[in-house]
Amino acid sequence: MSGMGDFDDVLTANENYAAAFVDSGLPGQAGKGLAVVTCMDSRIDPLNMLGLAKGDAKIMRNAGGRVTEDVLRTLVLATHLLGVERILIVEHTDCKMATATAEAVHRRIFEASGVDTRSLEFALMDDQLQALAQDVQKVRSSPYLPKGIVVGGFLYDVRTGRLREVL
Amino acid sequence: MSGMGDFDDVLTANENYAAAFVDSGLPGQAGKGLAVVTCMDSRIDPLNMLGLAKGDAKIMRNAGGRVTEDVLRTLVLATHLLGVERILIVEHTDCKMATATAEAVHRRIFEASGVDTRSLEFALMDDQLQALAQDVQKVRSSPYLPKGIVVGGFLYDVRTGRLREVL
């Protein structure tokens, strides 16, 4: 159990959300056949960034927007079962995952907290566009996705709001 | 390269987004110290559901909102480097990942597409609340997260918009 009241602020906000909620009967299918793989970064609002509404797209997010096994598992389900036909993989500017080496991150965490994270693979990016190219190719090469799925690689500028197709 | 024009609709919508974009200079830190782990489901709009704005929270999403290695990796970075102190793990009603056995999903995909996915672990849920309890505990037991992080387990009702704290 979390402590009593630890989440009161968001639960109270949710009461307002629910009070104004209109059930439009949306199914679990992706209405526009889209999936977006992107970073957990708090500055990215995937739906608004792409002019989408609730119901349109499946969203996958992790540190760096990397195509991990978890993302591939999710894409298999999203494409075969939930109507996804187009996949956007979206990196962004000013990404923490592209600005330091794993060694430096492990050291920084250890020095600040005493936690030794060196057994974890952080999937940081030395070269962000190269990492994006690898990730796009990883999706295209997956033997588990349906034929004909469209995959694009994109870069989002957190300072301008602009999305650029790069691959 | 994806085909020319495959993403024209969202790129055009993004031009409008960028045209109206105001750079508020948000940093990469989570302004409200929050992380949300939830499902890719297209009916979930995490920021609005919790009354949050861009900049407030790190968002992690995959099939089922499961706490995978990828999510743990992401939480380690989010807590140690990006200001996250509270983590919400949010399951939802009518989740495809909680309505079928892995065997049935593998069979359904094979019959529809000829793709044999049986070597993949889909992380489906026989018992959604039990899976949520395991996932919450997985985060609490992680030796790689800072001491004092608060973790809660929640269920979101896609028909009413209401979020309930269950763990």
C-alpha cells in the first residue's frame, strides 16, 4: 500500500475528469491504425503532437523511445489484434538518453544515492539518429509483425513542437 | 524509408501543432515528480486523466501496462535523474491483455496471418488485479530505485473515466 494521501492531488483531479467524462463507446482498436513509440519525456504529448484524439492510436513509451523486446511484444499485439498498420518511432531533441555515456550515468547515480546500477542495460544512445535507424530496422526486420506494416523514423523538436520524418 | 506520403496526415496535423506551439522552456525533469506506467490502450489519455499538463510526468506505456525489465530500466533513470518520486501503475477495464490466454492469442494470430508467435512472451494477465499486485511489488522490491519512492496500483475505468486506487 502506498501511504494514505500520497496520490490525493491526482485522484482529486481525476474526479473532475470523470465528472465531465462522456463515454463515446470507443473500442480497443486503434481508430486511425496508428502506433507511436516514443520517449517517456514529460514534454512530449503524443496525441496533440500528431493531431490525434483518444481512440486513434496505441502509444508505447520508455526511456529513449527505444525498440526493446517489450516494445516488439507490444507491437505484435497492436498490429495483429488491435488494428495498427502504421508505426511511428519518434526520438526527440534534448533527450537525456542521448547526452551521456552509460558509464557516466552509472557513476552519477552511485555518487548521489549509493545505488550500484551497473548490472542494468540503460540503452542510452551515443548517436541518436543511428540508434533510431537501428530501431526502425529492428521493427522492419521482425518476423512476428504482419506483412505490409509501414514504419517511419521521426525526430521531434521539444522547443518548436515540430516533427520531422528522418527515415 | 517508409513510402512517400504514408504519414502525411499526422505530419500535416503536426504543422498546425507547431505553428501554435509556445516554448515554455520546460526542462526534462518531471515537474510534479510523477511517473505513470500504463497500457498502450488508445482510450487512455494519461495527462488529462490525472489533471496533468506537459512537463509534469514521465509516461511509460506497453501492452498491459506491465512492469517489465524495460519499465524498470526506465523507472531507474526517471527516479535517479529526472525527479520522479511517485509512481502510478495503472491497469484498465476492458483490457485485451486480460481477456484471453496466451495460447488463444498465439492461435488467433496464426490462423489470421500465418505468423507463429509462440516464441514470444506476451505477458497477458489471467487475473488482472493479481498481476497488478505483482507489478507494484516488483517496483517496491527493486534494489535499483532510490529509497522512499512511493508506488501505487490503480484501476482505470475506460467507460466512466474514473481512476480507483486499489493497492
